[in-house]
Amino acid sequence: MRREWLIPAAATLVAPVCNVAYAAVYFTTEAAQRAAFPDATAFEEVLIAPEVKLAISRDAGRFTVEPRIWRVRAGERPIGWFMLDEVIGKVELITYGLALDSNGAVKSLEVLAYRESHGDAIRLPAWRAQFIGKRPDDPVRLDSDIRNISGATLSCRHVTEGVHRLLLLYAKALAHA
Amino acid sequence: MPESAHCARRSWLLLGTLVEIAAEAPSQSMLESALLAARAELARIHQSLSGHDAGSELSRVNALAASDPQPISDDLRRVLSCALDIATRSRGVFDPTVGAQVAALGFLPPQAAAPGVASWRDVELSREALRYAKPLVLDLGGIAKGYAVDCAIDALRVNGATAGRVNAGGDLRVFGTRGEPVHVRTGGPQGALFPLVTLVDGAVATSAYGGQRRRRDRRWAAPLIDPRLRLPVLSTRTVSVIASTCMVADALTKVVALLGRGAQGILRAYRADAVVLSPARGRWRCTRLESTMVAGA
């Protein structure tokens, strides 16, 4: 181990009063799509009718941004769906990608970008894995099937709500498409 | 960095926090497998050493070790040996048996054992098994995250990464030949960010107190327990420890938070350095505790 100090040995430091933002992009959309569906040969973007989104917002809250949806194919065969959405963490947007298999069950959830002024905002233990296998008819609510362990913050609540909305969107618009 | 190196960083929600893993490797496929191996290590350690999860190895041992000696995994053995070593050297200022107090404050699920009865001296770790001399609750929350980061770094190395970084909230470790600048974020509602150190092959752990306190029975509680008094400490200090492994750095932040300058002896024993930031009239007072006298050595 080698180290070189950047902080003085003993001093009074004037603190910048503002929160310094933490921002990171982990995956491009294409890389996240490839990681979720390594066998895919095509991602076809589909558009969702405004009436469907309006109906969902009545039940499950409004989308923060326009979610983007792709039908995933391996050759001719449809193998699932990839959804890109954004929710507010504490104050800033978190971009996440949700992969569903062809039956609408959650295959994976990835954080694509995180722009939070608090790097440690997400404090719900192991909660990402809890989404795996969820289906549109599961409640996907904090405090019910997604455990809300003490210390849960807005970030977890909002990603959970986002996943719930996307699963409803699947059920209403994509399941029979 | 050679021109041909492939690098990437990924983030996952693991260990109850946002973990960022970055790595550099000679090929894209090695890079991807190294990142996935590191993630798998973090998930594996979390599964076995989490006190939040009723199905973890730690929860099983806590439930049974007071009545029967329990066989334990290598991971639990390594973490516990280090924890008991630091407990001995600090004369109980670091004590992994504060689980019942932590649970009583609402930072862990409710536990069967009563707080305040046992201490680290009641943990009997033999070559074959682990036994508790009294009912107690082992809480590795102050050290296991650092160990998980060390394991993730090993996984990156073993799988062919030439440089890498794992950052799990307050616990960070880097490897490779380049120096990585590390900043420290202070706790409290008005958290500030300061450049701390440039690090080659080493770990930094920070415990920023003041951010996680909560009101309970009309009193403030924080997850830092003083094991000598068995009471929570309302510290406003932010403590960073720099050491060669993240496990040691993670555990020593608690010792420095409680002992301040009194921790210099134990820091020296582990060849670790510390920085204490404490709020003073709207500013931050910084104190460096160095184990080596030669600056920059």
C-alpha cells in the first residue's frame, strides 16, 4: 500500500455548504440490453398508447419520464422485453433497465445511471434480488412482497413503484401483443 | 494504462447500498467475467454474514452457538478472527458482540439474547467450531462489508483484471499501479466533500456518524455503540481509516471514533492511518493520526 495525503495534517477546513453531486453512468442502453439478453438478435422498440399510460397513472402513479420499451427477439422467436425508465431517487433521477422474459416475469434489474447527491441513498439490503421472478399479478409494493427493512429511503420506494408501473404496463399493453 | 486495456464500471444494489465496481483487463471478455465474479463474491458474503437475513449463516450461529458448538465457513472464521484480534488489542473498544444492543435500537431485527450480558470474551473460536459461553448476538456490521470488498478485489485479480476499484458506500479498496484520488464525505445534514488521499493498492473506510440517527423513546439513537458502556454514542465525527485491507480499515473506524488520539497504538499495530473530521462552528476540523512518522511513506 502507498498513499499520499491530500488532506492537511491538522487544520480547520471551510466546508463547501452545497452537496456535491455524485453522478455515474454504468451502462449504455445497448450494453444493458446485451447484458440482459445475450442471445438476442434484435431489439424492436414499441410505442405505448397514451390512454394505457393514463390508465396506469391512475392506479400506480405517473411515469416520471416516457418509458421506452423494446421487444426482444432471438431470430424469429420473441424472448422477452426490455424496458428503460427513470425515477427520482431522493432528488435526482435514477435510470434503470428492467428485463422481462416472454411470460412477463422479471429477469433482471440494472442501474444504468445514478445522479444522486447522496451516494449511499439506497439502503434496503439485497432488495434488488427480490424483484427477480416477479410477475404482473404480484403486488410489487414496499411493505408487502418487497421487504421494507428499516432505513429504506425514497430511492428504493421509487424504484419499486417504477417496477410496479412497468409490470402493469406489460399486463395492459404487451402481454397479448 | 496500456492502449489495449479494456475498462468498465458497473453498479449494483448489494450489501444494502449502491456498490460500484470498476476494473481494467486485457480483453473485454476477461473484463466482463471479472466484474461478474466480483459481484458474485459480494452477494455470497452478504448471504452468509448479514445480520438482517434470518437465513444467513450468521443468524444460524447466533441462534445455536450458545447451546452447541457450530461448524463455520472460512469466511465467517476469517472475519471473526480479525474482529476478535481487534477486540483484544483495543481491550473491547471494538466488540462484535454488540448485536443485541444494535437490535434493541432498531438497526437489526429483534434478537432472542438480552443486551448487556456477554462480551467478546465469551466468543470461543476453536479450530473446529464456534461456541458462545453465554447467549449473545454477534454483529459483523462493523467489519463484514470491508471483508466483502476485499473478496471482490481478490475476485477481480484472480479473474485477470490488471487494476480495479470496489466502492461499497463507505468502504473502498483499489488495486493496480496507478494512484487513485479518494475523497471523504462527512456525515450530517450538511455533508461536505474533501480530497483525502491518493492511494495505490490500499483501502479506505469511512464511518460518518450523524446521518443515521433516529428518535426512539424520545431519545436520539445512533448505530455506533460504545461496547464498554453498552450505550449508543452520539458522535458527530467522521472517521476515515486507511489500511492495506478494507476489513481492517472498516473495523478500525469504530475504534478511532471512540478513542480519538488514544487509537494511535492500535493504528500502528495494523500499519493504518486515520483522519478525523469534526464539526466546529460551521467548519470542519481535521486531525490526521499517522502510524508512520515519515510523511508520504
